[in-house]
Amino acid sequence: MGSPELANLVKALHDLKVDLIVEGKEIFQYSRQDHTMALSFVLLASAALEDYIEQRCRRAASVAIERAKKAQPTRAGYALCIWYVFKKSSILSHQIPLSRDEISHDLLDKAEGKYTNMTRKSHGIDGSDLKNLLIPLGLADSQLNEQLIDLLDELRDRRNPAGHIKVNRARTMAAPIVEWQRIEAILKLLPALDDAIDNCVLNN
């Protein structure tokens, strides 16, 4: 079914496509404005993806921590605690919890706070950022789709020039629809990621 965050992202990206991606012309017919709008699409679509991932991860962490406090199944809740302890400058300042009985509500709150702060510090999502946000939630490397990682890295490589390129160079781009196709490829992989996050939040 997908999360509310994913549904909002899908709508936002399709709206951006309608507003900014011009279609139906021969490649030589696209104007400077058409290409400039496509550059804008790259930047805004990337921002929307970043917002989705950060909001999705923050809500997942919040639900997982609440489940851990209630002793309900949650791989993510306990993974966040282990992540928090090992992120401390000196892990000896906290006892490493060897069982779930040793995980206090205070430790859970601190783990959620540190994780939430981390999600607010990324600027422009790429494959590395995605891994940094998902591993603390208990996702294993084997659960991270390498194609998604590669596509996010490709988007980063498109986004960075788009943020600095001069308008009069916009016509060096391919047809605007190519920018949508890159985003569409990412969108197709997000439902599986959404489900994997839920699985870590709701199960051991």
C-alpha cells in the first residue's frame, strides 16, 4: 500500500512533471526556456526525494522507539539504540546493552533525538546518504537495492551542475523528458524500500 510520505512524493513529482517538463517536440525545437524548466525539475524533484526519505526515516524511527518502549517487536527500535551507543565519542560512557531488558526509555529517547538530528543535516540525497539513514534503522546491506543507490548517485551528478549552470548553457541538455525518466526509474524502486522500512519497524 505504501506510506503517506510515498503517496505525497508520487503526487508532488507528477505535479512537477506537468508543470516543468515539456514534451512532444523534435530535439532541435526545444527552447532555452524548455531546458531551463527541465533544470528546475531536476532541482525540485531531488529536493522532494530528499524530503520524502528524511520524513519517512524520522517517522519510522519515532514509531520504532515507541514500540521498543512498549516491548513490541521492532528491529529498528533496538538497532537505533545500538547505533546510538556506538556513535558516542566514547562508547564506555554508555553501557552496551546486551539484552533488550538493558535498554532504558532514556536511552531510546536519546537515540531517537540523535537520529532525528542526523536526518536534518543532509543536503541533497545520494546513495551514501541513503545508506547512512537506513542502516541505523536495522536494514542490512543486502536489503539496499544497488540499482536505487546508483540512480540516486546519478541524480546527484545531474543535480550539482543544474544548481550552478548558467541559463544560457541549459540547451546543452537532452530532451526534457529524459529528466523525468530518471526520476521515474527511482520512483519504481521506492515501494520496496518503503516496505523494507516498515518491516524493520514492525518486526524483529
